[in-house]
Amino acid sequence: MSTSPGIYFDIGKKAKDVLHKDYSNLSPIHFHYQFMDYNVDLSCQLNELLPGFRSLFKCTIPDSGKVEVQHLTNYTGITGCIGLEGNLEKGYDPVLNLSGLVGTNILSLGANVALDIPSRTFSNLNAGLNLNTPFLVASLTMHNSFDILKASCYHEVNPLSKTAIAAELKHSLSMGETSATIGAQHAVLPETLVKARFDTYGKAGAVVQQGFWERFYVAMAGEVDFKTTDNNLHPKVGVSVALKP
């Protein structure tokens, strides 16, 4: 059994998958055609380039793209990547990102730093702690150069039906604001996964993901803001298509 803690971005991943993955969210820079806004996501991972090394290429057109190299051992996970991040005001910024995670598959601690190459300044600094047990997966992370504190938890109710619940608490130190998001998922059929979430801003969302032929997935997502200032709820609907190897 492997004791590797994984990589930094695995911290809180199970809760993020329930609460945020495949919902109707867009990257800051996206295509627009008539009433539709959309992105195209491409990714490719190569394992065992060298013992303990793997590489990842990920591109969200037209928002961002990166090439990443990961080195995993029994007690550490180190990643380094270089890429372009979209900037609404001045196009694209080249960014160098370094992260490290130390510990085991039960308890790990890590940090992540992003360097803006043109200005040679740190554009972001994050740190996190992850606890992974059969009963509960919990994490505590600090984002945006320690301005935002997030705590999340995930509990798998039934692994056969993929039934799970998750919650996330977010606090902004500079704004003095606190918000919470709760959600759940359940596979009503072996290839049909349903997820739902609700946050303290009054937004409710749901996702239905259907798998075909074990590799092709279609997800339909919707979101409604119940605290909008006018009488129109402004529902958002999104569709995503994924082909997984």
C-alpha cells in the first residue's frame, strides 16, 4: 500500500469535487457566441517518465495553459510548472508555480507559491493541511497570500453508490466575510451521478453527469440565485462534455 501524500493540489480535492466540479462556472476569459459562454479544456498526463516522475499538460482555451512535472516519493510530493494565465486587462501573464507536500496518505502538510515572471514578484502564496481517514477527509488551507482561510470536510456514506456529503467554510480576513457551502452526491445508476450544493449567498446548484461507454461523459448543470435584488432569479445552465482515457 502506498504511503505517498500525493501533491499539494490533492488537499481538499474530494470536497471540491462534490461542491465545485462540473457546476456552471466559467474561467475569467472565455469564448462568447450569442447566448453561450464556453471554454475548451484539454489535458494529458504521462506517467513514469523517470522513476517517481510524471508530467501533466493542461490547457483551458482561451484562459490558461500549463506544463507541470511532478515527483512523488513515499513521503513527499513536489511539483513545478510553468504556464500562462489569462489577464482581463493585459492578455496573458507567464507564471512559475512551485509546490510541495510532505507527510503520508493519512496526514500531510504543504505549501504552494506562484511567481509572476515579468515583475519577478510572488503573485500568490498558499499553504494547507490535509487529514485523510476512512471516516472523514478534512483540510485547512490559506489562499491569496494568507488572506482567505478555507476549511473543508468530506464523508463517504456509501462507496457502492458513490454517496457522499461535503462542506466548506470560507473566511476573508481583509473583508471580514464568512461564507459556507454544503453539498452531496449520489449515483442513482452506475453511470449516472447527481450532485447538489447550496451556499450562504443564496445560490443553489445541481449537476447530473451521465457516462457512456465507460469513457464518454456528459454533465448538465444549473444554478439559481435566490438572493437576487430583482424578481428574476437569473438561472444559469451549463453543459460539459468529457472524453477520459
